Amino acid sequence: MAVDGLSDRSVRAVLAGTRRIAVVGASASPWRPSNGVMGFLLRQGFDVTPVNPRIAGQTLHGRVVVESLADAAPLEMVDVFRAPQHVGALMEEAIRLGAKAVWLQLGVIDEVAAAAGRAAGLTVVMNRCPAIEWPRLGLRAPR
């Protein structure tokens, strides 16, 4: 079983039931995973807002980078490309902003923050990548 304890059905429901995603830790460097995953999400039809205070105001994949998660609201899912020590504060903000899900990327594991998110009613996907899960689950972009 995956570290987050979610079934394929649960992960599929998160991806299929989400339209607005904030990518926290978005990078302008095309070789960085956050840049590639953001492009992938956009190609699947998601409405993606990149979040990174260091490059706020720049454009990534045709989307303006915002400074904070609050600037990306309203949102449904927060996709986190940050080190685990930053997850707690991001989880608190995602809860406050009314997100439905928080997706922690590969290698990003914070059991305490995940428990707080679940207790607040969020689905927390952890140590996974949507660009891997999407094809693995046989999902297709809406037409």
C-alpha cells in the first residue's frame, strides 16, 4: 500500500474531481519536475496557477506566477513541490482557503500535516506525482 494509504479509486477521484490547482514551488527551469508537471496538468485541461514568491509576476506555460497560495484562490487542489518542513504551514493555509485536496509530490512526506489535513476533511495524497498517476490510472483529458 502507498504511504498515503489511498486506493487507486481515491486517487482517481481526486484527479477526476479537480479543475483548479495551485502548484506551490513552480519553477521557471524547464528541467525541474514542477515545471514539467505543471505543463502536464495544463495539457490535461486543469486550470493551474503557479505559486512561487521568487518569480512572482513571471509567466510559466502561459500562466502568471503568483506570490502566495492565497493569491491562487479559489482553488480545489494544492500540488506541493516543497521540502517536507514547509508542508505544515501550507496545509494550514490550504485548509483555511477551502481546498479539497493537497497533493504532496514524490519524496514529500509529512504525516503530521497529512493527519491535520485529513482531520479537516481534505484528501491528502502523499509521495506521488499526478503526471505518473494520471496515465497509470488510465485517465484521459476531458474533450
